Amino acid sequence: MRTFIALCLLACVAGISAQCECKTMKWAVCDGTPCTCTLLVDAGTKQPVNCTTLIPKCFLMKAEMYRARNNLATRSIGGKPVETAFVDNDGIYDPECEANGQFKAVQCNGTETCWCVNSAGVRRSDKGDKNIKCEPVETYWVRLELKHKEAATALDETKLRTAVQNAVLDRYNIPKDFVREVEYDKDSRLIVVDVKKNIGQDRDIDLSRMAYYMEKDVKILPIFKSQTPLELSVEGNKVGLENILVYYVDEKAPTFTMKSLTGGVIAVIVVVVLAVVIGLLVLFFLRKRERAQFQKTQQREMAPMSQ
Ligand SMILES: *[C@@H]1O[C@H](CO)[C@@H](O)[C@H](O)[C@H]1NC(C)=O
Ligand SMILES: *[C@@H]1O[C@H](CO)[C@@H](O)[C@H](O)[C@H]1NC(C)=O
């Protein structure tokens, strides 16, 4: 009887400690009754987190920067849906977060250079100084370009749509009707998914968290406690993903200048300018030689006359 009670107690303790864990963040530390969890976002800064939902991206980025600074393990096709869509070319920085986990509209990465970000923390302006003026702007639409791994059988577009909707709901808690559009190209294995809120509405749905968790799921490792990989279940067949590109569309167009001047275009411009300069120099020297020769012939013609 005594062993039975002891066993019961053990099971109980095991049960409680198993419950006190953070399902949505593997780096969070949980303790106490009631169970509370915190995430280390800076030396000595323990950010309390609510592990019944995805953790705000701003807190996750801070934690990621902190881990990168301290050498703790972290990380390392298609087209724009609309002209105003943009990708995150800057990558990780150390963000300033509001108490509720939202990104502050101005971000400086701890330097004198600052810029404006959207609700997903992605830069939407040119870089400026500390006095830059930014307003909060919501990202209401993300386009996910997913490349799936080789599958045994060809995938059906309609079935794929259902699979994506199920995965996004189960894993990231985004209601199915926000998955508006799913397109599929079987030759490139590309699945293009548009997850879209209504402009000015659905403020309780945070697309940036979904996108961040998903990027980790596809590119590195899940940041969920459970390391179950993200897979699409198409008619009972599990399909893994091997690449992801995220486009962001804000309620207001971004204010970048020269945003079409990507590296390639700049290289072309430099080459053209160099060619023009070299061309002009060649012309200049040719002219100079011609003139010199002309003067020589003139001198020769004039010489006999003066005699
Ligand atoms: C955690 O999030 C859930 C779901 O959004 C919410 O119902 C709950 O009140 C939150 N808990 C705390 C302690 O904020
Ligand atoms: C932010 O600063 C860190 C170094 O502290 C640097 O590695 C990173 O590239 C910076 N990010 C941006 C977007 O400026």
C-alpha cells in the first residue's frame, strides 16, 4: 500500500512537472505553481511569456540576438504578390519591444542608425538617424513561397490547399479562412500561399509570429518544445518542406527609395558609366592626336612659303 501511494505521488509530481513547460518555445524556462515561463532576452532580463500562444516575434528576435552574442546555438522563387511587397533583406537585429511584444515603430539595433519597421519588425523605410519619424503600420498580408521536398506522387492543388490550411491552423493557430490563396507548380515544387487579414481588422491575429515560426521550422529546426517537423499531410502522405521565402505587404506602402536598385542593377549601372567614361577618354585622345597631326601638316605646308 505504501509503495502504491509513493508511486501515485511520483506519478503526480511527474505529471505536474511535465505540464510546467513551454510548448511554444524551447528556450523558455518554466517554474513554480502556477507554472510561469520566462525567456532570457538579454543578460539578466527574463521576459515573461504566455506559452499557450506563439511567442511575439519581437521577444524571439531579442532572445535570438542574445543567444547569438553569447554563442548559444541559434541559426545562421515565384515573385512579389503586389508591387509594394518586400522581403526581409536585413535579417536579424536586436529589436525594441513594447510590453505586449509588439515591435516599436522605430528600430536602431543599438546604434545611431535607425529605420521604420512594420508590425512584423521588417524594415519599411530607408535608414536614417535617431530623429527618424515612424508610424505604426500593420502587415496584413504575407506571401509564403514554399518549396516542398521530392514527393513520391504528384500533389493535387486542391488537396494541397486543405493540407496547408490544416497545418497553419494546427501548428500556428491561424484560422483556415485567412489562407486565401494556394497556388502550386509541380515542376518547381513551389507552393505559393497567401495568408491575408482584412485591412484594418483582425488585429488579434499576428501573421509575423506565424512567419517567424515557419521560417525556423523550414530552414533550421522547430523552436517549439516538440521537435516534430512541419509537414503537409496531403491525402495521408506527409510532404516535408525544404525552403521558404516570405513577402510582407503592409497596410501602407513602404517608403524605400531606389528599391528596384538591387545589387545586379547597380552593377549594370557601374559598368555602363565606366564604358561611357572610357569612350569619352578615347574620343578625347583621338581628337588630340588628329589636331596634332593637322597642325604638323599645316606647319609643313607653311614652311616653304616663309622661305
Ligand atoms: C495567454 O494567451 C491566451 C490565448 O490568447 C489567453 O486566453 C490567456 O488569457 C493568456 N494568459 C495570460 C496569463 O496572459
Ligand atoms: C545589428 O547589430 C548586430 C551587431 O550588434 C549585427 O550583427 C547585425 O547585422 C545588425 N543588424 C542590422 C539589421 O543592422
